Amino acid sequence: MGVADQTGAAVKRGLWHKIKTIALTDVGVLVKGLDRDTLERVERVLLEADFGPAAFALVEALEGKARRGELRTVQAMHDWLVGAIAAEVHNAGGAGTLAVETAAPPAVILVLGVNGVGKTTQCAKLAWQLQQRGTSVLLAAADTYRAGAVQQLEIWAERLGVPCVTGHQGGDPAAVVFDAIDAAAARGIDVVLADTAGRLHTQGNLMDELRKIVRVVRRKRPDAPQESLLVLDGTVGQNAIQQGRAFTAAVPVTGLIVTKLDGTAKGGAVAAIRRELGVPIRFVGVGEAVGDLEPFDAQRYAERLLAD
Ligand SMILES: Nc1nc2c(ncn2[C@@H]2O[C@H](COP(=O)(O)OP(=O)(O)O)[C@@H](O)[C@H]2O)c(=O)[nH]1
Ligand SMILES: [Mg+2]
């Protein structure tokens, strides 16, 4: 995916291009106010980009602005939309942060999410970011269910030069995290980053297992896990919302990482996720390389999405 960024930029340019085209079809439209048909077409474009319920809110606000004659040029409409989308996705706080300061290291970070969203990759990216800040990390391979999952994390660990605690396939993931905390404490390591399973026989089994991991961690350290980060794929639209609801109902999720925002026309999912789930977005994944994790920035997100 070497050209992911370029693809992404091209596709994202598409969103503003579509809206602009609609706004310009009738030259008088911005001066007279947007008619019902124009608004509906803008709404459809936003829905296609996965804005979900946020699309309705944006179009309603757009209608009001246009009716009051406050958007007289296409540029004014662009700038207003950027600001409105940024406000829509704005976090109360916490973007780019990880609560890893603790009186007695190691802090514990659980990385959660269904298969394929990018958990293992985000573990590697987070480990790398922590290393950059001078924080030492130990990886825990608590996805013991899927064949190959442990090796995938081990390969990252080796590349990054961080230790990795594993169990055997089919083993108890809570025991892996438990052992990893001991190993990190013994070696004076600051943070345990635990990769978890994304699928078991049923979703109920998975949620039970995740609850058990949290319980076992707490029994060992009442203040842990310091973070339970849910990874959501930014390209799957409403599915991400469903996943978000299921995980946040089962475990206390402290933050979100929205991945694969490179190369997608569906970047609006971030707005839907922000509106539907009461959890701050901490980071966004913008590629497959270890450096492709950015603190979530509402303004930058909106500007990129509507880049001309
Ligand atoms: N384009 C893109 N791909 C990503 C991103 N994060 C992860 N991936 C890819 O998504 C696929 C699944 O990732 P993986 O970490 O194995 O997912 P897991 O099953 O949740 O552990 C892999 O091919 C990753 O390289 C991202 O931000 N952007
Ligand atoms: Mg994985």
C-alpha cells in the first residue's frame, strides 16, 4: 500500500468535489439559499461517505446558514463545512495521550477490537510511539485464539526490539496478560501493551473473555488497566458503530483508535463514531507502517476530508 496516501488524498478530494459540483449546478443557489433538492443531494453525498446521523445534523445546519444568506460563495460553504465537521468530531480532550503514568509500573494498556481492524498493527505503532518518548514497553500476545496471531506480534516485537510474552495457542489469554505484568515488573518495564483476540466461537464468548482479562488484571493491580483502547476500522461504516456499542457495553473502553483512514472515501465514519459513541478518539491509523499513527486532530481531519 505504498500509494495509500495518494489514493486517500485523491478519494478525499472527491468528497468536496462532489459537494462543490452540487452547489454550483445552479449559479444562483448560494445567493438565494439552498433548495430542498440541493440539500438532499448534499445529504446523500455525506451519507455515502459514512457520516451516518451526522449527515442529517450537518445538512440541517447548512440549510439554516444558507437561508440566512450567510454562505454566499462556494469558498464560504467550504470553510463553514470544515468548521462544522471539526466541531462535530471534536473530542473533549485526550487526543494523542496515553495514561501510562502510574505510581508502580507497569501500566497496562489493552488493545481491543474485532478481527482485521488493525489491533496487532496498532499495538506495534503504540509501542513505537512510547519508545520514542523514552517509555519502555513489553508486548503481551493475548490473542491466543487465532492461528498466526502470536507470531505476527512476535515479528513486530523483534523489529522494534521490545520483549514479548506469549502463551500457547488456545491457552488462557488472561494468564498471558498476568504473566506479562510480572515479567514487566521484574524487568522494570513501564508499560504492558496487550494484543487481544477479535473473534471467538461467539461474540458472547469474546466479551466474557475480555471481561475476564480486565478482572484478572484488576485483581493483580486495582488501578489497571490504565487504558482499554478499542480499535475501529474507519472504512466499515455502521458496522464500526455496532462494534463500538458491543465492546463499550462489555468493558470500560477509555479511548478509540480509528484505522485505515488512508485510502478511503468513507472518512465520514469518524463523525458517525464520534456522535454515536461517548468515547474520545485518541489516535487515527493512516497506513500500515509503524509510524502511521497520528493523534486525532478534529480540525486537521476535517480539512483533509474536504481538501480541494
Ligand atoms: N491502510 C491501512 N491498513 C492498516 C492500518 N492499520 C492496520 N492495517 C492493515 O490491516 C490489516 C489487519 O491488521 P491486523 O493488525 O492484523 O488486525 P487485527 O486482526 O485486528 O490484529 C493488516 O494488513 C494491516 O497492515 C491503517 O491504518 N491503514
Ligand atoms: Mg491481530
